[in-house]
Amino acid sequence: MIERLSVLYELQLIDDQLDELEELRGDLPSAVNELTSQIDTLQQQVEDKEAEKKKSLSKRKENDNEVDRLKTNLKKFKSQLYQVRNNKEYDALTKEIDHSEEQINKLDAESVALEDLIQKLKNEINELEPQIDTLQKDLKEKETELKQIIKANEREEAKLLDKREKVAVKVKKPDYNTYMRIRKALNGKAVVTINRSACSGCHNVVPPQRQIEIRQSKRIFSCESCGRILVSTEIADDVKKKLGL
């Protein structure tokens, strides 16, 4: 049982050191992720607006072509007015002329609206692109800073990760699962010692009888207040000595 408790505490101490290296990075990882997300969102907006602009340009071109066709027909219909032989032909031609003029006016109005939309989209894209450039510049700076921090500590981190892997395989699977669950829930601290008769994790007093049982190291005990695993100071000191801490 002493060995079982010792490897748990050793794992905790190694994770503490890894957490310290992680803390050196500060909010840079989250800042990089946030900037990347913002850039992706803005770039998607630009792509969507570019696609809408392209579609609008294509539709306006179709309208222009259709207007040209209608104007050609309109000219033909008007010239035919002078060649009609009866009221029926005259009425048919004037109906075609009215319809063509109505369609031309409708398409012209639609093209004006499309032109306004295209200009609006251009303006919006022109506003977004400098924002993207600024964010990309910020992202590059923070990525460079983060890489420098990682680079400065990568050897130590690799050494600790290797050590952690070797220690983790010694931990019983149920113990490891419990350890990781507590660690995730309680800000990284899953295994702690008793300091001045209190749990060093939550600082709540541990009953005297429980303190005696913990020193005997015959089973795994958890803090009744926070749920962290408690080990004796003797085990803690031995593990620290082993790790050179």
C-alpha cells in the first residue's frame, strides 16, 4: 500500500511541474485559439460576401443581356406598327410592346438594386479585410511568443513527460482513473498531504483518528471535505527525496 500511495504522490509531483511549465505560457494558448477562431469567422464572412457578390454580378449580366434582347424586340415591334393591316394586329403588337417595356423597367429596377447590393458587399469586404490583417498580425506575434516559451522548456517538458509515462504505468488503473477525475475537478491537485492537521488542498481539518490512519498508510483515504487523496508526510518526504525536490 505504501508503494501504491507513493506512486500516486510521485505522479502528482510530476504533474505539478508540468502544470508550472504550462502556466509559463499564460493565456497565450487560449489567445492563439481565440484569434484563430475570429480570423476563421471573418474569412468565412468575406468568402460568403464574395460569393454573393459574384452571384449578383452574374444576375446583373443576365439582366443586361435580357434587356438588350427585349429592346431589340421592342424596336422590331414598333417598326411593325406601321405595317399593321387591322386592329387585331395593332392590339397584338401594342400588347407585346407594353409587355416588353414593363419587363425592361422591371429588369432595370432589379439591376439598380443589384448594383447597390454589389457596392454594399464591396464596402463590407473592404472593411473586413483590414480587420483580418490586424488579427493575423496579432496572431503571428502571439504564436511566435508561444513558440519561444515552448522552445525554451521543451527539453525539460520532454524529460518530465517521459518520467510521467514511466510512473503512470505503475499506478493501478482504478487509482489512475480516480486521480485524473479529481485532478480535472480540483484544479490539478488530486493527491495532497496533511499540513497542521488540515488537508493541504482545501485547508479543512482532518480528524485526529483519521490522521493516525493516514500515517499508517494501510489504505487510501480521501479528504472528507474536498475528496482529494491524502498521503502521510513520511510518504511525501520520501517521494520528494527520490525526485530530488
